[in-house]
Amino acid sequence: MMPLASEPCVYVRLEKESGAPEIILLLYVDDVVITGPFAKLISEEEQALSTRFKMSEWTDLQDLLGIRFTRQSGSLSLDQAAYAETVLKRFDMSTAHPISVPMECSTRLTARLDKAPMEEIQRYQIAIGSLMYLSNCTRPDLTAAVNFLARFSSNPATEHWGSVKRILRYLRGT
């Protein structure tokens, strides 16, 4: 197994003849995911790791980094419903009135001229970071709105926070 040069937490073992990946191992803190085209090779790799390290029983991938994996009739779906609910609770928006679009096309926001209090800035940045994680992993429908609002992260105004709340209301509805 060799780590990828571009991603040190991903290890691959390549087939000698074709150079195609035969085993892919993803490692994040104490979570390990092993995948590949051959079940026998995956099982052998799991057994080899279990002899070297203390590990819990191997199971099918169900949850990793706040992403739920669901297999149904030959397909795999990903969602972050539990993570989204956590974000809504964190910002007191879990009972907010849902809306159908994350941002109006006519939204025009300008930079704040005075300096926002550090507490406001941090809360805004946490909200934007949480929404970015959702948009990068499973919710591309949030991407444009979140990226637009991220440009105000160093000094958000009340109107910027109102737009973040709008995205949270959209998230609540979807």
C-alpha cells in the first residue's frame, strides 16, 4: 500500500499488470474504509490490518464524517440529514418556516463599513463553514448562495446574517 501524493490519508494497492487500483484504503483519525473491485482482496486486507492493530468488527460503510451511506437495489446514496439537523439546532433554526430557494436572484449585499464584534464574526464564520461542508459533500444546491455569502466572512453585517438564515430556512425545508 502506498499513500497518494495528493491525499496522504488515502492508500492504494495497484494491480501489477494493469496498474489499476486493487485496494483503496481511506483513513481518517480512527475511521478506516476499505474498498475495491474484489471482495476477497478486501477481506484479506481487513484481516491483515486486524492482526496488526486492535480494531472493532468490520461492517458495511454506513456513516463517515457526518455522511450517511445507504445501499438500495444496486445503488448507493449519500445524505447528511443528521448533520443538517445539527446545524439547524446550533443556530436555533430547527423550527424555522421553510422556504423553496436558498437565495433570491435579486439579492444585493454590500460590505460592512464599521467593524463587527468578534463574537458576531465567529458565529457567521461557523455558519458559513457548516454550510460549506454540506454544499461540498452532498448539497450542491447550496453552493452558489454559500460561496456568495462567504466573501463577507471577515466582517459580516446584519443583512449578511439574514441571508445565512434564509439558507438555513431553505435547508429546513429540504
